[in-house]
Amino acid sequence: MKSLRENLLVQFSVTSFAIIVVIALVISFVISAQLERNIELLTAHGSAMMAGMMIEPSASYSIPSLTNAVGELRLMTFLAMGSGFLFLYLGLVYIVRRGWQTIKRQQTALRQANRRMDAANSQLKMANDDLRDTQEKLVRSERLAAIGELSAAVAHELRNPLGGLSLGADFVKMKIVSGGFADASPLLVPTLSQMGSDVLRANSIITDLLAYARVETIEPSSIDVESLIDQAVSHIELSEDVVVVKEIQKGMRPVYVQVDPIVRATMNVIQNASDAMPNGGTITIRANNRSDMAHIEISDTGTGIPADLIESIFEPLVSTKTKGIGLGLPIVREAITRNGGSVVVISEERKGATFTIKLPVALASEAMNDQYVEIFSDAAVAVAV
């Protein structure tokens, strides 16, 4: 339809221009014929005067007729020049108008092309972002697979001798204490205790490897946010110079997650906040609802995270601790993202860090179902008793 309209417009413009040219040619022909007649008359007058042939005045060569011829010549000249300028002006107007219309059409086409290019660029950017996310997930999956294979290979091989070392150290320490040999060698008992602590740390590292590589089936349930935070805090041994301040929004909607992994993830973040304050400080836990997500902010007044590690702090094997292997925060992120949430961090060196955990809130139907399950479970226990 658009091309047909443009073709009709072009045909109409060409026809109009041709009509203007024809009219100009007709008027020019009429004016040129009149000019030619007057010029012939003036030529005849001039020739007669020069040859001395005008002895008797005649109608054809009289002074009034000569004056009229000169006037008509002047008028025809004026008309010819006026017509020429008029049609020149009309032609210029036509050319300018056609050029302006062409420019406008080209500008419109250029704007449309730019809009299409912007849309294509946006789609390309989205595709690149999706591709980058997919690549990151693929790399993370490959790391998980590699760590899983490593964990499965070394877990049984290491846990058994570690268990033997722990039992042996405890047994020797017990015999030394019961036999009265502790005073003879004061460093023996602390050394054995340190051995037991190192065995527990090695076992904890193996547990982290298995937890990071393990793929569990998500079985979510609703839990009150304050209850989730209380469970996490109660399982952590904080020093006396670390103060925990809770700011929980009243009437918060419960979250719908698999409870144990989320509690462990929250514990890990709080424990990291405590470790970042070796000289004591304050851990502030804020919680509130925003749209369909619950936000849990855990802030500390510790040393903060170095700027060169802030972007990769959730990657495996990246740690700010001297004795850490860098699996705590990757486990935190994996547990939270598998439950439909996210975790971000804001930090400045020597000014502490703030981890924000976002979790999906429970719908009314989900919370009601969990209440029914709890009621039926209590009723079943009462009947069994």
C-alpha cells in the first residue's frame, strides 16, 4: 500500500511538472510570435526611414503605429520576462518542495531504521546477557561436577583416618590426664587438643566440599523470618564482645523455602560477620518485606572486603580468611538461588560489609497448607500418645 501511494505521488508530480512546462511553452510561443510581428514592423519602419522611402505617411508606417508597436514590444518584453521569472519561481518551488519531501521521507526511513537497529541492539544485548549467564552457569556446573568428583573420591579416604586420629588423640589425652603425666609434660595435652581441633577443621572442609557439590531436591515450606534468624543465631558461638542487634519489621509475611539449607546459609553469613570483627563489634540484622520478597540484611562493623575481591567473593576457592578455602559463600549463594532467592554484598574496606539475602515470601495458600500439615501432625502425635 505504501509503495502504491508513493508511485501515485511520483506520477502526479511528474504530470504536474509536465503541464507547467507545456503551459510555459505555449505562452512563450504566443509571446514570441507577437514579438516577432512587432520586431518585423519596427524593422520595416527603420529600413524605410533609412532609405528615405517614407515620402507619404501611410497607416502601416505612421508615427502612431510606430509608437504602438514600441509599446506593445515593451509590454511583450515585460510579459516575457515576468512569465519567465514566474515559471522559474514555480519550477524552483516545485524542485525545493520535492527535495524537501524526499528529505523528510529519508529522515523518516532513517528514524525507523534507527529504531529497528536499537531494538535489534537491545535484543542482541539481552541475548549476550543470557549467553553470559548460561556460560557462567555452565562453568559453575563444571566446577560443581569437578568438586563433586573430587569430594566423592577423597571423602571416604580421608574421613576414616581422620576419625582414627581424633579418637586416638582423645584416648591419649585421657590416659595422660588420668595417669598424672600432664604435669611432667605441660605442652602434651594442649598439643593433643590442637590435634583434635585440626581434625575437626579438616572434617569441616570435607563437609563443605560435599555440601557444595551435593544436588538436593527442594522441598520448601513456610517459616517465619524472625524464627529463621533466631535459629541461625542460636547455633553460632559468638564472643562476648560481639553484639547482635535485630530490627525485624512487624507483621512480616513468612518465607517459602527449604528451611535447613537457608538456616545454614544465614548462619554462615553471620559467622563470617563475627570473624570479620576480631576485636568485637556489632552485627545488625534487619528484615522487611518488599513486594513478593523478604529482605534480610546482615551488617557488621568489621574489616570489610577488599575491592579486588568484591566481584568474585561468591566464587569457589575465593576467601578473605587466612585459614579458609573459599567454599562458605558459594554454598550460601547456591542454597539461596536454588530456593528462588538471591544474595548481594556491599562493602568498603575498614568500614564493614552488608549482605542482603532476598527470599520469596509464602503465598496465602502455601502458608495455609503448612498450617494444616502442622495441625495434622500434632493430632497424629496426640492420637499416638
